[in-house]
Amino acid sequence: MRTLSADATRRTALAAQGFTDPRPAGAVTRRHLDRVMGRVQLLQLDSVNVAVRAHYAPLFSRLGAYPRELLDEAAWPTTPAGRRRRSLVEVWSHEACLVPVEDWPALGATGVITRHRGYADLAAQQPSLLRDVLGAVAETGPIGAGALERVLGAAPGKSAPPRSRPPGATWWERSDVKRACEHLFATGGLSIGGRRHFERLYDLPENVLPPHVLQAPTPDPADAARQLVERAAAAHGVATEPDLRDYWRMSPARHRTAVDELVDGGVLVPVDVEGWSRPAYLHAGARTPRRVTGRALLCPFDPVVWRRERAERLFGFRYRIEIYVPEAQRVHGYYVYPFLLDGHLVARVDLKADRSTGDGVLRVQGAFAEPGPGALHVAHELAGELRLMAGWLGLGDVVVADRGDLAPALQGALRPRGAERRLGT
């Protein structure tokens, strides 16, 4: 069996994720967005908005400053013409994600869409509520759960009024209507027609998906599984079977069968990777560049780092998200971005977009160096990427707190600072 060095494996993985593709020199277009989606396959959604929402960040990492409206229009268009050009749709896959619309049939055929069964008890106990929700969405959609709850509560001839969300309830204490909507969304009965301040607006799939997707024949489950596993393998370059399975969260038995079939077909090549305890698979079309250059800030939900033990194998970089850790016990901070420089994770920064005063600032609440390149070089490159990010987010400055061993060098690299051009000006 072929053996890959740890360095070659890392370069292969970064090339697969698009980090050897040059950033656009001019305006970023839908073509560039599609190119990135062809690499990463999906964008994870997350409600945390301390710096920028998670689905926008991987595109910035790979494209640089781009208009976020470009992604909004691809995923949640607001005009009939835009809906016909919709290229992304929300589904449960890795987690709640944006995926290319063409993947909807395969996701449904493999059961990936239906694997999220947290509200299945509600479906069994209140089937009339699900019917009422579907009927109301058909009449009013796209609509949020709160508005839908009011519609159902006021509608004559419906089932008994559903349990409302109690006053003062936490975010997790959802009403029966919200739970019904989430169950239908997870199982493919509803889709997401739009977003309003990040609130999901539920709609019927036939109002969301383009006609060519709706009319596509349902694929054979085994064919669909191979299709999705191959896409995960292309996005990884080199990966273990659990790495690949984590991308779509497919059932283990179906996933292993698909991997074996792709090996038999020559699409996946078994390899040994230096330092890895599990066998790995190289995608037959993967490239191993001689070197990887450039820089990027990676959000906690970027595909390069979202599987933490894979990031540790690839980069020797132990990474844990500390959102739910009490502040006094956090090691690096609340919402920490690893910094990728020339193919290595060389630092991490705890970022916050603070819009409370003036033009706002991008706050670096902690900056920490990894073993490797000198602090001054890392700080200079990191300062350039932070300035780019601040301009992309429409913030006027970058302010670095004293916390972390890289903070002094980063403060120096950001001083003095010339006027930064904001995106689109």
C-alpha cells in the first residue's frame, strides 16, 4: 500500500479545500462562489454571530472580501428570477448546512435528510399538528414559526391550539409549532424559503427547489451513497473512513459499503499516512502541490477544522470551541479563529465584531502563537488578514487586547495603520 508523508497529506487536504486556488483579482461573482462550493460541498450554519455568521466565513477564507449578498442570493433569493437561479438549499447533513440544490435527491435517497429525528415523538403523538402546519405553510409561506403559531392559534377548524413557548423560556424551549416545523424540515417535508434576521422562513420544497431538481428521478440509495461519499472524499483529498462519514453523517453501514465500492471502482485508493493510526483513502483525482502559500482565517465551523481530531492529525493543532466553557476557564477565548499561513496553522485569535461605537471595530480579544515561524512574521501576515476582514465587515479599525503571547507583536504590526478601504467603496 502506498504511504503518504504527513506533510504531503496536509498539502493534499488543503488543495482539496481550495487553498491553492488564487483569490479573485477583481469582483467576486457567482462563478467564484460555485467554484468554492465545488471544493467544500457544504457550508455549516450556526446561530452565533459574535464575529460573522459561520456560513459566510469559509467563502471569505478562500475568496477574500466578497459581497455577502452573493451568498444570500444563492441560498435565499427574494425575487422570482433569483429563485430560478437558486443554487444552494438548506438541509440537515453534516449539521444544518447549505448544500448545492443538485444534492437534494441524493441526500433524500440516502436518508441523510431524515436522520435528524429529535422531534419524531411529536410527529407520532400529534400527526394532526403536522398536517395543520403543512396546510398553513402552503397557504402563507414562506413564514416563521412564531407567525405560523399565531396563524394556527387563530384559525377555525384546526386541531387543538398547540402548546406555545412559555414567557421567559430559553431558546431551547420551543413551542409545539416550532418543533413540528423543525421535524418537517429535517425530514424533507418543509424547506427554507428565506431568512429574516436569521429566523428560518419555512416553505414547501416545491416553492424552494428549482424545477430540474424537483423533477429529477429519485436515485437508487446505493448510487446516491457513492455519489455523496465521493464528494466528501474530493473535499478531503485524504481521509479516514470516519472523517468521510462525518461530512454527511451517513449511517455507518451504508457509508462503509459505499467506501468499499468506491475502492473497487478505483475512485478511492487505500493509503497509509505517516503518524495516523487508522487506514486512509486518497481520492483518485486529488492533487498534492509542492507547496501551499497564502493566508486565511478559519472560523470554528470551517470544514478544515470542524472535525477537531482530524485537525490535530493534519496540523498538530489541538482545537476546542469554548463557547460553553465558563469565561474564567477558557484557554483561548469565546470564538477563536485558527490562522492558516503557508499551509500551517500558526496562530489563533479570539475575534468579536463590535459595532457599539462609531464605525465599529474588529476586536482581537486574545492572540496566541503556535510553535513555528517567528512571531513578527506571523503577526505581520495576521495583521493584513485582520484588516481585510475588518473592511469586509464594514468595521473601521482592528483593536488588539493584551491577552495572549502573540498580542504584543500583533499590536506592533497594526501600528501605524493607513486608511482601509471598505468592501464596495
